[in-house]
Amino acid sequence: MFLDCGMPPLVSFAYRGTVTATVLESKVTFECYQDYILEGLPTIECKMDGWTAPPVCRAGTAKFSFKQWFILYGEKTHDVEIASISGRLSSPTSFD
């Protein structure tokens, strides 16, 4: 049996990865536009009943997560908090 799911769905505010096949077990990955947050799994797959549920890209609801890092600068150890927004990391440009 040859199953073809057809073209995968489009996701608003997202780039769709290259579609190399649309048959059973084919996969496609989505990436949200800058400043949009992906909800759900980024990769969908062609199954017996069609494509699995695509993700959603939402705007304007920045979610922060913080990690504590210790950086040795000169002879002192500095505590640094690095905030992650939509998977991008920012770090300080100088230490006081």
C-alpha cells in the first residue's frame, strides 16, 4: 500500500522546511518567524491518517527563562543571569 499525505499544512508566521517527500513516515519541520514563539512540536510526520498536528506560532507573549552562570573574569568570579527569549540567548557585554 502506498500512502501519500499530500503537501503538509502551512503554519501562520512560520517557515516550513523543505518538503522532500509526502509519503508515510515523511517529516517536515517548522520554525517560527523572529519574535514569535512556537507552541507544540516543531516537526510533523505523515501517518496512516494524515499529517500529525502542526505547531502554532504566537506573537507578543515573550516567555523568559533564567539560568545562573559563573564567569571567571580576571581574578574574580561574577554571577551572570542569561535570559532566553524564543530560544535566543543574550549575555552581558561587560562586567563591573
